Amino acid sequence: MSSIVVKDNMLTTHRKQQILALLKSQGQVVAKDVSRQMGVSEDTIRRDLRELAQEGLLQRVHGGALPSSPAIADFAGRERLTPDGKSAIGRAAALMVQPGQVVILDGGTTARQLARHLPADLRATIVTHSPTIAIELIHHPEIEVILIGGRLFKHSVVAMGAAALESIANIRADTFFMGVTGVHPRAGLTTGDFEEAAIKRALSHAAAETFVLASSEKLNAASPYSVVPLAEISGIITESSTDPALTEPFEKLRIPVIRA
Amino acid sequence: MSSIVVKDNMLTTHRKQQILALLKSQGQVVAKDVSRQMGVSEDTIRRDLRELAQEGLLQRVHGGALPSSPAIADFAGRERLTPDGKSAIGRAAALMVQPGQVVILDGGTTARQLARHLPADLRATIVTHSPTIAIELIHHPEIEVILIGGRLFKHSVVAMGAAALESIANIRADTFFMGVTGVHPRAGLTTGDFEEAAIKRALSHAAAETFVLASSEKLNAASPYSVVPLAEISGIITESSTDPALTEPFEKLRIPVIRA
DNA sequence: ATTTATCGTGCAATTTCGTGCAATGTCAAG
DNA sequence: CTTGACATTGCACGAAATTGCACGATAAAT
């Protein structure tokens, strides 16, 4: 008897990843089979399939699911899902990077999503003050990584301080993808640490264009420290499911809003 | 009974490192399980997971956490125990660091061992051009980490280039712990990459004392590019099992050899 | 056309989350 | 030694997420 159900803890995100892995190796998945194999009800698997289809990672069919496209199948195998599907922002932003460009990446989870979704054949230069993002990009075959040094801020694991500001002053980049804790029509871009705000401001000024990566809960929120006013940014990238009422104040100010 | 809870002083930093180690070895961590295993409440584990996620070292999901990316998991987790004597070398070198000192750490596996063995209550400043070592030290409660930036050399994952050299020029440290590929009585300290040699040379000149971390197979070996002559270093640290015949040429040159 | 399998939704039970709060421990200044 | 500021931890409680089941709708199959 080979199919003894191993009934141990399985995190829900991990289950979805395994479904994607199954899909990649077998070319299709059947809801009933998967449910038995993973020891959960069919309803749960169906919900997973629905959500994965919503993210475009597979294609629903009666009885189970198929890869959404052959190209995605490879990609989806190594995809690391975010609990809420916010990788769409990173994916969309990654597609904005043109070959040969010099791009500054902020620290934070959203920028990490961006790094993860850079096409494998994209030749570009990524500048970052986040050692974790730098390491993330180490295995990319074509990307050149410039690490900004400085005193390491333990809370968010990014380089800060005078040394970092000095290094940034020597950089002229095409685009800066910034993460913030608040994007507010009047307060502009804000964050929760004073020195961090200064770094983000310097990075923004070092790039010709600045785009803000902001999931919906960041919109119309404000934190204590101001980074730059809204007028200085080229656009806001948010997820497609964001309520239009949340983006409307920014569109009224003629700030382009890109929905991923 | 295997699950005897080891109820000794568990510094919060060590707990986080253990969580990362678990995550690396198991591919996932479940909050409830970890809390039982470590003898603290689930709330505490959840707090740890939140903070680690904030630092980008793992990815929070309902019920526990997953690696933030395969690359980070490789570096952030404690790896298999000491394949060789490098751990002992690192431990011995770590004990040489005095409170309040400013110490430069080279890249490479031996230096990483050193970073791991720094006493939990040691207050000091560590300067490094290796993002992996920087991340390793992030959870140390007392260590201040200065990261040297620059173009990231993909092979050994350290910052190099003009920017790195410039940053180093501004540093005056007490000790530099250097890793090399060869320590030879006549050729001196050598390594396999030209630019890397320049960086090591600069780091060495930025410190009052330089110690070489060299496992036995590095002794009496030489690589193409010279870093500094033997006369400029304060000592060689090697494992205790090293054949005395290998160290004898250096002792004859009055270079102190420390056996770990 | 009828039968069977699959699907989607509402709903309730359970688990997990996040925050406020109090108790304890640490450390440094007085 | 004492005191007070601060960090860490555990507990309580309301909020949110996950899951399985019931039931009507839909799609496939004979």
C-alpha cells in the first residue's frame, strides 16, 4: 500500500506550491486525486485552484486544472507564492525594466517580489542598499548588482547613514522603485523612520524616474516622516483588485496609477 | 522520549537563528510546533516570525512561515555542522575580538564561521564587504554592522571595485581577519582573482593588525595574485590538527602561528 | 433526456492572528 | 542597594482566515 496519507501539518501556501509542482510534473491536476493525496477535502483543493487561476498561474477546467500556458508552467514551478497574491505588483514592475537600464531597488517585500520576477534574460544593472535583495539577484545570469554600503539598520536590513548617502550621490539611474508605508494625496510619500526617509529621498533624486510600489492598504495612509511630495514621482503601481475609490484622489492629481 | 525541552538560557537572538535553521532544514516552520519545541508561547514565535519577515529573511504565511527565497535560505540558515576544522578556526578567532573593537571580516566560509562564534554579549563593530556575513550578524544583539558597498562579484558574493576601495579608505579598524587561497613563505598571501587581491590589500592596510585564517591545505600553497607579503601580517590562525611541518616555515620567519 | 459528476456559494466550527496589557527580567543611573 | 526606564514574554479577547459540509446550479456522459 503506497498511498498512506501523511496527515501532518501543511501550510496552506505550501499546499498551493505543491499543486503547482504537481501541475508542472504531470501536465494536469485532478481535484479529487489531489485532495486525497494531500489529505484535505475537495472543496479546499477547488478553492486553491480557483485562487491560483485568479493569479493566472493555471487554467481551470472541469475536474481539475491545466497549465495556463506552457511558458508559465516552467515559471510557476519555481514561483514562490505570496499569501495574498501581491506578487502581481512586483511582476508588473519587473516588466517595466528595459534592457540596459540602471534601476534602483528599495528594500522591503514588494521590491523583493520585483527582483524575483526579473526575466532571466534581462541584461540590466540593479542598485540596492538591501543585502537580502542583492543576494536574491546573485544567481541571475545577466544582472549586474551594485550594493550600496553603510551602517546596517537592523530593523529593515538596509544600509543607512552618511556612507550610504555619499555612495548614492555618485549614482545616476534610470528608475527607482520605492516602497513606502504611506501614500497620501496631501502628505505625499511617507515612512516610519526618519533616516530611512532621507535614504529614500536620496535614492529618488538619484533616478530620473521614481515609481512607488504600493499595495492597496498603503494608499491614502500617512506615516510620520515625509520622503518626497507626490509631484516628484512618475507613477504608483498597485494591484489590479484595488478599489478605484482609493486611487481616484491620485488620478485627480494627474499621478499615473498603474494597476498590475 | 526524544522531546525533552532544553530549558536553558535562550537568548532571543539565538531563537531567531534557530527558527531560520529549522526553516532551512525543513522548508517550512509551523508556529505551534516551534513554540512547543523551544518552550515559549506561540505569541512569542509569532512575534519572531513577524520580525524575521520584516527583515526579509522569511515569508510569513497563515500558520507559520516559508523561506523568502531559496537563495536567502541558503545563506541565512545555519548549515551542517563543521565539515572540517574551519569551525574551530572561526571559534578561536572570534575569541580574539575584544569589546569595543572595530573588526574587518573578509568574505568566505571561514570568516562566516568566525561571525557565528562571536559571543552573544560582545559589543563590537564588524565591517564587511560580504552581504552574506552582514546578514549572518543581523541578529546579534550587540554587534554593529558596517557594510562596504560596491559592484557585487558573483563568484564569491562580495563587494568589489572602485566604490568599495573608496569606502575602505575611510576606515581605520583594529583587526582584519583575512581569508586567502594560499599562504606561502616566499609568495606571501595570494588569491585567485586580481581585483579581489586589491580589496584584501586595502582591507589589510585599513586595519592595525591582520590575521590570516588558513586551514591546513592553504599553507605553503600559492595562487596567481599577491595580496601582501608575510611581513605585513600579525599571525596565522590554523586548526590544531595541522601537521607541524606545515607551519614550521612560518615560525622560522617569526610569523606567529595560532593553533585553534 | 436523464443520470452522474463537478462546481460555486452560504454557513458554521475551528484555528490562527494581532493588539492591548500586565508581569517579569535587565541594565544603568542615582 | 535602590530606583526607574526599557525590553521581553505570556495571557486575554476580538478579528480574520481556513476548512469542511450542505444544497442548489451547472456541465459532462450515456
